[in-house]
Amino acid sequence: MPAPHSEDRIEVTRAAIPNAELARQVRTDEDGAIATFDGCVRNQSHGRKTLYLEYEAYEAMALAKMQAIAAQIHANYGIRRVAIVHRLGRLEIGETSVFIAVSAAHRAAALDACRYAIDTLKKTVPIWKKEFFADGAVWADGELPPVPAETPTAEPASN
Amino acid sequence: MTVKVLYFGRLKELSGTSEEIVEVPDGALIEELFARCSTARPELGKFRASLVAARNREFAAWSTPLIAGDEVGFLPPVSGG
């Protein structure tokens, strides 16, 4: 994996995410566009009233996967800077669970990169959400990340 | 040899632990490690089709051979964002 860009900010945190600060941090005089995504806690899920959420992560791997997303959007969209911050622990209704900000010279790159980043995060970053309702709690339905192909069973064992 | 096993989300609740050290034969595959972990916990085995494994923080096929000291995570479908 290429070295992280020094101006990028890739974190998981148990504190409130500083959305405005992150959006400011990706801003440069060379760029004409900043796209942000603010993922926030909804007050209902599948018709049930949500009380609050809890997020947990495989933190070391989650950070590695978020850094991989940053590297991909630098390489594929030519963006200048990116911030991806995901919150863990208990979150109340309306709070930000994930915030992404990217800067680029033009709007198409910024918007496309931001969309790619959140879509890929939801599929590949090992973070889990538990939804708490008045009458119980459930782990949210998630997506099974893609894994490398299985070794064919016909291959002889090495020992 | 021993490897470190990590459980997350509902798997952590089912297993009653977030991590453990497990003894497996040299060269054991992730599939075999999971079978060993499930022996004492039949509930865990039922999730085989709806989880993925990671070896040393990278997603890994079930047929991946392990070496001593590896860190293997068993991960339910991810739901961040």
C-alpha cells in the first residue's frame, strides 16, 4: 500500500466527529470543489423507532481499509486531500457516525470520489452497528466483504 | 502452533469472548481453525456461510494456510457508515 498522504486524516474515534473542521482541513487554494458526506443516526429503522446505536470495529483493520480507500481515490480520481472519520461507541439520534470530505480541482472528481469512498467503506471496512429499540436490540444487516478466491482443492498439499 | 482469534459483532456475543489463543496443527487452514473454534460452540458454526475471515488484517480465503502467531478475525457482514 502506498504511504498515506500527509495531509489526509483517517481515523476512528469515540468522540463527536468535528465535521466542520474536517471540511476545512481538506480545503486548499488549488481546489475548486469540496464534497462531503455526513452519515448520521436516523430515528427509525424498518418501521421501528430507534433509541440509539452502538458501533464497534476491528480497529486496526478498519483503519487499514479506510487508508486503502483514501489511496484508491487519490489514484483513481486525482483528488487533493481526503478525510474519513468513523465514530465508535454509543451514538444518539442525529449524531454523525461517519464523515468524509474530499477536495479536488473540479466538482466531478470530488463528488465521484466521495461517493466511491462511502460506498466502499460500507462494503469493506470492518465496523458493525447495533440498533437499540424500545423492545430489544439487533445487529444491523450488513454486507459480506469480497474475499480472495479459494485455492482449488485439487492443488496438492504442501506437506 | 498457536494463533490468535478475534470475534466481532454477533460472533463476539455468541462466542462469549472477543479474543482467544487457539492451538492448531502446523499449516492448518483457516477453515480448520474455524471448525476447531466451532466445536465447543455449535451456534458459531451455524454462521459459517455468513461470515468472512481475515488473516493479519487482510480478508482471506477459507483455504488460506496459517503460520504460528497469525491473527485471524471472524467477521460478520459489515455495517459501518
